[in-house]
Amino acid sequence: MLLLIASLVGLAIALYAYLTPLTGVTGTLGALVAVLACIALAILALLLAVVTGRGTSIALRVLILVGLAGTFFAAMLLHQWWLCAAMVVGLIGLIIDMARPSHRARVTHS
């Protein structure tokens, strides 16, 4: 859930930077890529919440990690520090998701 919220906050920040005049990156391709990356991260976060297979969840986590790192790097190049902070929060959400026990592990012990 934290990952999804961070992605949506990042989307709002990236849209603000892309659409608002005098942000320094208004209408640039880099800001548009950051917007699209945040949309992709939100979709991947939703998929991660509903997927049940272990291999699929590992693949989604790897894709999310690459997306977070790429979006963080793009935000640094765009000097959008709040977007960087949102991606760090998303990384914390991904780490929490990886650290929690899976649903299958909790069911088999009962």
C-alpha cells in the first residue's frame, strides 16, 4: 500500500513539474517520462498486491526496484527533490513488502 501511495504522490509531483510554468522542466521529455514511470509503478504496485505466485511476485519486485531507481535518477536530473523523496518512500514500501511473511506461509502453520 505504501508503494502505491508513493507512486501516486510521485505522479502528482511529476505532473505538477510537467504542466506548471516556471518549474524549469515544463513540457520536457524527461518530466513526461517521469510521469509515465510513476503510472507504471502504480500499476505494478496494484499487480503486486493481487499476484499469488512466488515467481511472479519476485519478477514484479525486480521490475518495481528498477522503476524506482530509474525514476529516482530521472528526478535527480530534473532537480525534482520531492519526487526523489517519493521514490525513497516507495523503496521503503517495497522493502516492507519483501520483509512481511507471505500469505501462504501464514496459512500452512495453522
